[in-house]
Amino acid sequence: METLAVSGIGKSYDGNAALRDVSFSAARGSVLAVCGENGAGKSTLMKILSGATRPDTGVLRIDGEDIVFNDPREAIDRGIAIVHQELSLLPHLSVAENILLGKAPHRRFRWQIDWEAMNRIADWVLRAFGIDTIDVRRPVSELSVSVQQVVEIAKALAGRPQVLILDEPTAVLSAGESTLLFQAIRKLAREGTIILYISHRLEEIFEISDRVLVLKDGAKVIEAATASLDNDALIRAMVGRSLTAIYPARKPLPGPVRLECCNLTRRGVFRDVSLTLRAGEIVGMFGLVGSGRTDVAKALFGATPAHAGEIMISGETVRIGSPRDAVKHGIALVTEDRKRDGLALDLDLIDNGGLATMSDVARFGVLDRRRRNQIVRAKLDELAVRPRDPARPARQLSGGNQQKVVLAKWLLVQGTKIFLFDEPTRGVDIATKVEIYRMMAALADAGMAVLLISSELPEILGMSDRVLVMRAGALVADLPRAELSMETVFAHAAGIAPERISA
């Protein structure tokens, strides 16, 4: 059977090996999951396959022919399409223009775009994906992030690729959208497309893939049939050890109320939200895409202040109109989008780690750089940020290590009593997830109040002492741990009677 074959691929940067003698193959109509910790070499391998980077050694073959790509356009022309984790759409163009960018149909003369045909083709591509609710004439900027991701995938499908590379494609998708994506992947595979699927979500790997390739430290660890592996074997291959307890065992002892809000409202987004966070408690917040869960966190942090309602810190009513107000009252927010809201990507790790504490290390208004560098460097070392190069720009780090830098920034803030974590493990590997979970547990055990917002139900159930459920901008349930189950939480989030799900 015709295949994609990679043989002896190697790539180094500044003398550091990103890939070492990696070889694998993928048959027509198969789904190969590519797994590994952040920094394992997955991104470098995908850049090579998609023509963005040339390897130092090794050979790429498609259908038995040796291929060398000088740029991404040559890879696209050869039938290789990639959907990156970060969106690459042009926000001011329409959905149809983005889907058919560079492939727009023309009228008699090439400078005359056939707009009607373009809209019709884009609509057909989306319908093939299972989507018939997107107006292809709308500007992409008007769409939610999850719908933009659907458009990004449709853009790749429009070229009818022979090889489709998907990098964390479900990171911002709802459960329903993920189901549609999996249906599209299976359809493409039946038609002979080779799918390379990168994900840190183990349940997706076992659901969608035929084979698994695991990379560690730039080298191949295993390449095996998915059916021959289980969770523990896959984790052991990725991190070099078994993680028998992903979620830390805890005996929570909730203390006094740290934060309380009553009838918090932001017009058009959420309404009449009342909740409490206690010292020593991890409270989960779950909701489907568009439920308002992230917006509540932003209001509590002052990033997008509420229009009505009351916020109390340790029983005292406070006004939080900006992040500065929130920090002053002991609130920290680890944002959903670390690259957009959590980091200054072109600054180095020291500058990023010290962003929230510059006034603490200043004398007479002048930054004490030596003291700042010592404090931030110690925290980065404590969190095992890799590589250990504080002068490196944040954009050059893997997703998991970027998240550690964001955590370091807030852990250095003195007087923080309330931590709001919004999707803290999105796009990070399993070993880093475990580190973040243990850090959250340690914060709670030290008397902090922790709010965990997540779209991953296993994470919510594994970490939470209590779960708040949002639906359509309203808080619809406050469930104690004794009542927690996937069925119950999802039923509240979807507006279904729990007994109907259980049945």
C-alpha cells in the first residue's frame, strides 16, 4: 500500500538536537497519533513534514518517491496540509475567502473572482465537515474561537490533502464539535487520506487513531498499534515512568470564605451569578462553549468588569474594576490563552516571570534587576522550566513550559489568596499536567482558594472538591463532591435532566 515514510530524520538548533534519527511510516487511510511531552520534538517533526523547516539528515518519501521541500507551498502542492494549534486565519476576510485562500475560483479572466462559486464551494466544504450553520460570507473576526478552529480545519480540507496534520485540533472545540471532527477524520481515512493526529488528550488518541508514534527527547520511543497499548503503557512511554496517580489524593478542609459574589452580571454575557470560594478548597467550574465560565473569571479579575452585582473578599465588599484592583485584593488569574493574555512572547523568561512583581523589587521607583533576576530565576528553577535559559524569549518555549512561566509570575506575587485557573492544562503534556495538579493542590493545602475552570470533565472531577456548572450565562448547579459524576455534571451543563442521562 502507498505510504508516507520518514527515515532517519534529524534536526539540531544551535548544537541542540531537536530530532534524532526518527523513522516511521503511515499507510493510506490510516490515523497515526503522534505523542510525547512538550519539547519531545513533535513540532519540529511537523514543521519538516509541512515544508516549514528542512531536516539536517534523513529522507521523506511519499508513494516511494524521495521528497525535499524548500518551503510550505511545495508541501501543499504535494498534498500535505497542516492545521496548527494557533489559528492562522485572516480575521477581516470572510469565511469563504479564508477557506479558499489561494484557491479562489475565477471567471473568464484570472483577475475576476467568481464570488458566487467561492461561497458555494466553501459552503459545500463545511457541509462535508457536518456544519451547516456558518454563514460563509461573515468575516472570521465575528466568529467564536471554536468556530474559527472549524474554519481552519475546513481550509485544510478544501485542498483535498493526501496527508493531513492536525495539531491539538480539539483544544478549543466543544464536545459536539469534536465529535463532528472525528466523523470527518474517519471519512477522510476511508477515502485514503493519511492523518497525523497530535494530542495530549489520551482518550482522543485511543478513540481516533490506528497507530501511535511516541517521541521523547527528540527520539522515537515506540511505534505501535493503538489497540496494543493502554493508558499506563502510553504514559510510561511518553514520560519514562508510570503516573499511577494523575490527580493528587487530598483531604480538603475548607476554611473561611475568601471570595463571594452575589448576583454578578455582565449584560449579554452572564447574569445573577452568585458563588463562594473558601480557603483550602478547589472549586471546579464547568460549562459548554459559550456558557460564560471564562467571562465570570474575567469579571472577578477585573479584566472585563461586571455591570452589576457585588464582590466580597474575606467578607468585605470591594470594587474590582481592573486587574490592578484584583491583584491588590489578592486575586490572580491564569488566563485561558497564555500566548495572548499571559505572556509577552518577545520578552525573555526573567522579564515575563517578573511582570506582576516589578514594584516589589524596586527601590525609589527604580527596578532592582539583580534582585528581580534572583527571585524569578529561583522560581523558574523550582518549577523546572526547560530549557534552563532565562534569556530565551518566551515564544521559543513549548506550551507546557510557557504555562510554567505564567504560573511563576503569579506565584511570586505576595499576598495572593485566591487563584483563578482558566484551562490551565490546555496544550500541555501529561507530565506537566500532573505537576500543575500537584501545584494547585499544594496551594489549596496552604490555605488558598482555588477556582479551576476547565472544559475537560475528567480534570474537573479529578481535582474538584465542589463543582459549579454554567449554562447559557447562568450558574445552574453547585454540586458537592459526593454528587459528582460525568453524567450529572454534563446533564446540568446541557440542560438535560440528570435522571435521563443516567437512564
